[in-house]
Amino acid sequence: MVRCVRSRDVVLLTLILLLLITTLTSHLYYPILTVVSSFSMEPTLELGDLLIIAPLPYGKGDVVLYRKGTYFVVHRVLSVRGEYVVTKGDANLFPDPVPPRRDDVVGKVVIVIPYLGYLSLLLQKFWTIATLLILVLVVLQLSTVLREKSTVVGGK
């Protein structure tokens, strides 16, 4: 029996795979995909845009992804000065106060897919909220158990 695959099924599967890849690679040392999570590059890049990064040569005017401590930043290159890359968000008035080293630049943005990263941002927030909610419930349950124990001990 031959099964017909609809084009919308292919599109849906592709979107799901991109979402999974984005979510799984967003915390790796060298992400291939990342999602815009701030407003510093507006109007060029919008919150929720999915970015594909390639480890290609970059120069003045290119938008790059670089490591800053434990997170990543996407900003435009203003200039390269020795070991440092002077960058600035398009919406920012001034260049970044601490320019990244050339070794911290992961690559440059080669493809922007608007809105496709929103679901990834929502899932990240959902898991953060869910974790906090579970923590609050555990603390409330522990306080109830401790209160009951103190009542039993004090009542004897």
C-alpha cells in the first residue's frame, strides 16, 4: 500500500524538527541555530526570529553570534581591532562596552527565519515557570508536614 504524504505534513514535520534542533542546540558551545531573545538588534532582527549561524569569515557590517560568559549575543560588527571585535546592537546607541575577542565569535548569521523561534522561547519560559511552580509546591508541602509534626509533638 502506497501512502501519500501531504505537503503540509512535510512543512509541519520540518517546523517540529527545527524547533527541536533549536531547543537542543541553544545551550551548546557552538550553536548552529539560535533564537533572538532580546530587542537589541531591532529592526533588523525581531524577537523570536530563528537564526542559522555559520562559522564563516566575517567583517564590518556582518551580524555575528559571540559568547559572552555563559550566554550568547547577536550583534553587528563595527570593526575588527587586533584580537577584538567591536560590536553593537542595531537598536543600541553605543558599541558594546566590552568587545568580544575574535576567539569568542562563533560565526555569522547567514539565514533569518522570522517568527519560527517563538515556540522555542515559550517552551523555555514554560519549563522555567513549571520548575518554579514545582519548587513552591514542594516547599508548601514540606511546611505543612513540619507544621503537622510540631502540632503532634507539642500536643502530647
